[in-house]
Amino acid sequence: MNSSASGVVNGGVSFWYADQGLPEAREPLSGDATADVVIVGGGYTGLWTAYYLKKAAPFLRITVLEQKFCGYGASGRNGGWLYNGIAGRDRYARLHGKEAAVRLQQAMNATVDEVIAAAAAEGIDADLHKGGVLEVATTPAQLARLRAFHEHELSYGEKDRELYGAREARERIRVADAVGAGWTPHGARLHPVKLVKGLAAAVEALGVEIHESTPVTEIRSKHAVTPYGTVRAPYVLRCTEGFTANLKGQKRTWLPMNSSMIATEPLTDAQWDAVGWDGRETLGDMAHAYMYAQRTADGRIALGGRGVPYRFGSRTDNDGRTQEATVEALRDILVRFFPSLAGLRIEHAWSGVLGVPRDWCATVTLDRSTGLGWAGGYVGSGVATANLAARTLCDLVQQDSGQGGRTELTDLPWVNHKVRKWEPEPLRWLGVQGMYATYRAADERERLHPGAESSRLARLADRVAGRH
């Protein structure tokens, strides 16, 4: 953990761990072993999968292998947005029909409440507050995108979404220059590390073995290979999200996209009176290079966005350390949104990686011929999506092993979706750097030259990225 000249604590995994403290290390794998199911990755996806499998079939011997400690990756570094967004829904509508995509969206809506209910059932206090998601527009072009987005969401059956004008938007949260906002109730704020720590403890209490400091170097049919031994099991489930590229043969499977965050000092009552935010909604915007934020339970603002979007060769960061230029860029967003907070101190900055498939579609898969399964590619929407993915993986294993049949979850359109690999280097580095530079340029152009039409630069970047 490092402190910059400005006094900002930089790295140390995340502010959430600075708040909670790093967990006491669990024992690494002690040699070759066997299990009924081995899960690679101790984040939300892996832990939820172990949780639901053990609940459904208590007799299963389940082993979780984690390279550092549970929640070291995105599960301990995210913005604490438990919400109903899912990557790839529009593509699934084109591939499988609108009705199938509507079912996927309805499953995501229900997942927000499922996480809240499961946390309550296990006695996990994760600072959950279901205030919904507020997304603001601050330029005419953003407002046009917001209105189109609102209508698009209604077409997927979200009947309880609301659209606000400038005055109503500012009554919720006083974002400077807000010209409109959209709100959905299907969202909650949470403390990511409190959730992942509580979930790991609950899984262990059910009898699941968790081995930390145990990097898996290779996954093959019925084998998870580590430096300490190999775990053999009929089912090997890969739940490694942004760290997938570290596995043998997976370098180009999912791109590890970088996202960065800052956390402020606690605000005074007077500062909160100036900002509003009484509903404790999670806050986003309609920029192309969008931001995301929450009002934390201890009265801070935690705010994130893209910094350095990608490291050459699919490398991941070193314990969350973040470039000073990224910290300043995020501070600028904070002050642009809330000018009255210009003097507010930034206390912590950190970064993490999320998994991005080449077609930007989250997926859940079980290959019945090999027993290999995986879930991920959440593109930044993983806090809730990981839970739906885990329940789906559980059903797929149950179905394949003869313990269950088809379910509503196994019939969702993201199950067994196939996607091509990313381009080799240096093409993917050049592509991602160019894409986000273009998105930032598009946002800047829309701010400096207000008009109701989205910048053509952003549409070009979308096509290059393969997002549409």
C-alpha cells in the first residue's frame, strides 16, 4: 500500500479492504486431491456457485481454489453496484428472439432481490440499501441517449422505470448541469468486501473446502493443476473473470479491462445537505466513458470510471495501484458533478480488472463432454450477474449429473453461448486504447459543442469494439 504526495492511499487492493482489513489467510492446497466439483476462483461467481451447489446437494465434495485470497479480484474492488444490467442482452435478443432476452432481463431483475435475501438468510451485513439506480444526463446528447435508453428498457418489460426532467433529477441528487435522469428500482448499494467475506464464511460453514494462495496454472478435463498438486473432479468450473488470461491457453479468451476508483473522506452533514442523495441510489451517467458512484454507509462518495483501460499482453495490476493521472481524472468528475465538494479530500484510489469477451456478452457454459464449465465476461456488471451465473452453473451441474432436469435458468439464452477469441497483440492493445481514447474524445466534443446528436466518434468506436 502506498501514499502519494497528495496523501491519497493508492492500491492496497481497494478502499473496501482498507476499511475491513485483509482477511486471515486460509491454507493452500497441501497436495493432490479429489472432489466432486472443483471451482477455480474465489470471487462472487465461484463462492456463489459453491453455495448453491452445496445447498442443493449437501453430499457433494466441493473444493474452491483461489490464487490469492477470496475477493482479491473484482469481487473486492468493484463499485458496490448490485443492479440488473447484463452484458449482451441485445445481442441475445437478435440471436434467440426478444422473448428469450426478456426472460434473461427478468431473471436479472429478480437476482437483485435474491442477493439481498441470501445475504439476510446467512446473516451477512454488507451495508445493503435498495435505493435503485439513478443515471443522469448532463448534455443534450446524453439526454437524447437517456430517453432512447428508457424506451429500450421499457421494451424489455421494465414497467417500474421512471424518467425525470432536470428539476426532478436534482431533487434526487444535485448533480451540476443535470438535464434529466432515469431511475430503476432494481438496484442496491453494498460494501463489496463485507459481502465476499461473509459469503466465503458461509460457504466454509456448509463444508466447502477453500484453499487460498493456490494459483491454478492449467485447467483440463477433470483436472485443476496447481504448483502444490492437482485436484481431480468430474466437474471443473472456471470462475476467474478478469484473471482468466493467466491460465494456460486462455490468453485471448476474455480481455482484462481495467477500471479505477476513488473514495473521499466522509462528508459533513452540511456537505450532504448540499449534495442531496438521501435515497442512497447508486449513481451513473450517460457518457460514453461512463462513471459510477455510491454513497457509502460511512458517508463517503466512492466513484469510478475507466483509467488506463488495458495493459499490454493482458497483464493485470499489482494490488490495485493506480496512476496519478487517473486519480486526477476521477477527482475532476467528482468536482464537475458536485462543485461544492471541490475541497473534499480523496483518501483512497485503486484499480481492478473485469472480464470482456470479444462480443461483450456475459456467458455461462457447461461442456457435458468434458465436465468443464465457466461463467463470466460480465463487462463490469458482475455483482449481480455473478449470482445468476452461479445459480445457472449449479442447475447445469445438477442436470448433467442426473440430480435435476432443465430449469428456467438452464434455458436462458446466455447458456452455452460461444464467442471468438480476441486478436493477438499488439492488435488488441491498439484497439482498446484507440476505442477508449475515441470515447473520451466523443464525450469532450459533446460537452464543448452541445447538440442533441451523439458524437459520430462514439458510434465508430462501438463498431470497432464489436459492441453492436
